Amino acid sequence: FLPRLLGVAAERAVARPRAPVIPMGAGVLHVPALDVTAAPAAGDTAAFGGLVARWSEEAAAVNQSEPAFRQVTLQARELSGYAKVSNALVDDAGAGLEALLAALFGGAIAWHEDSAFLRGDGVGKPLGAVGPATGAAVAVARKTANRFLLDDAAKMLARFMPGGSASRACWVMHPSVYSELLLMADATNLVFLPDARAAAPGQFFGLPVLTSEKLTALGLPRDVCLVNWEQYLIGDRRQVEVAYSEHTAFTTNQAAWRFVSRVDGQPWMRAPMTLSDGASTLSPFVYLS
């Protein structure tokens, strides 16, 4: 089942196809990361973890600085599921049932992984990119209650750390928000879908637009998110294990299927990056509040 399970999970996932995935050789893995969260001195940048350069004369002493590192700790969290199937159905359906179960298990894994990678609180599950306990996430106040307007999108982009490519970064929004995007306009014209006869664009400000029910509905915090998944780390302790037993429900003539996945996810950054002006902050994880 493994190739089909992982294939289905990858096709339906938001985070896994875009985030770095590291195999875990043990239950806990410490990954070094550059610490870019300390506020820099005036005229310097935090982007290089405290490493600075200075203009100097020939043969003059070189300025000394030391980049700051920290550890991102990945701890394998167990995601599992269990299903009973009639033995008569197994006998009659054959390979068709196996394909169905692979699709179901793969979809369940992708859904619950994504939910945690987006909004997980880090308690017994991964810490989400825009979760309530994620210190690196930046909230942008919406202009009008229960709306998603062009002003909101512009403000989110203004707080978004530059450098996210279309293969790694994306907009993620609840399906109830999508109509706001289709009808989004400036003072005179629609800006996302100017021609209703054409197919809806797949990108907004150059980044893919994905809808997901794992976010909150229109008007609630985190109904629209802007995420650079390159700054989010996924650790796989073990690939999906699928087990089958014909004895668990022997008296009811049923067979049992179980799948287990051990995985974790953490943002690379622990806080937003402060710019050289000492006040402005940017983050790869921005959401509408």
C-alpha cells in the first residue's frame, strides 16, 4: 500500500509537497537553524543571524561578529487510524477494496497532517505555521469585518518575508472566502477575475491560491493565510505502516485495518524578523485576524 498511500497523501496535501521533509533516525531530532529573530543594530540586518560586515581600509583589523544558531527540535507524533471491513466484502471486492482503502487512508493522513501543519498547537501534535502558539506568525487586522478586501491582501504581503517562490509559498484560504476573492475590486474594476467567461486564475499576486476546510470560515482569525513553506520543517520518523488482522473481530466476521504514521512539524523561526529600522517585522507566516 505504501506507494499509493504516499501518492494520495501528497496529491491532497498543502504543506508536505512544499515544505522540507527530513527523515528522523530516532524519536527526537535536533536540527540547527540560523537565529534571525534578534533585533539588529541600526544599519544592520537580522537576516544573517547577527553576522555583519564592515567597510575597512587595507591592512586594518577585520570586524568580528558571530552568527547565532539555535536548535529546532522535532519529536515524532503518532497519527493513526483504524477501520473494520466485512470479510465478505474483502472476498467479493478483492483488489478494488484495496484501492479504496489506500485512497481513504492516504486522504485521512493528508487531511490531519495538513490541519496540524497549519493550525496545530504543538501539544501532542505538530506546531502549525499559523497556529495559536506559533511565535513567528504575524496577524494582520482586516479592514472590514467578515470581508477579505484588496487592502487586506496588500497589508498581508507587506508583512510577508520576501523570497518565497511559487513552488514553496502560497495563499491558503477557507472555501467560504473564495467568493470574496472572485469579486475583489479596486475603486473601479475587478482585480482577480476581470472576465467571468474565463477560468479563475490559479495565482494571486504571483502565488498559488489553495482552498482548505482546515482553516476557519470567513470573518474568523486565520480564514486567509499566506505561508512560505520553505520556512517550515517536517520530520518523518517512519513511513506509513499499514497492518491487517483477520482475528480482531472474529465473532462478527470482520477484518481490521490499521495505519500508523509518526511525524512532526515545526517552523524554522521562533519569532518574526525585525528589520534594520528596529521596528518593522516580517514573517514567512502571515494570517488575517
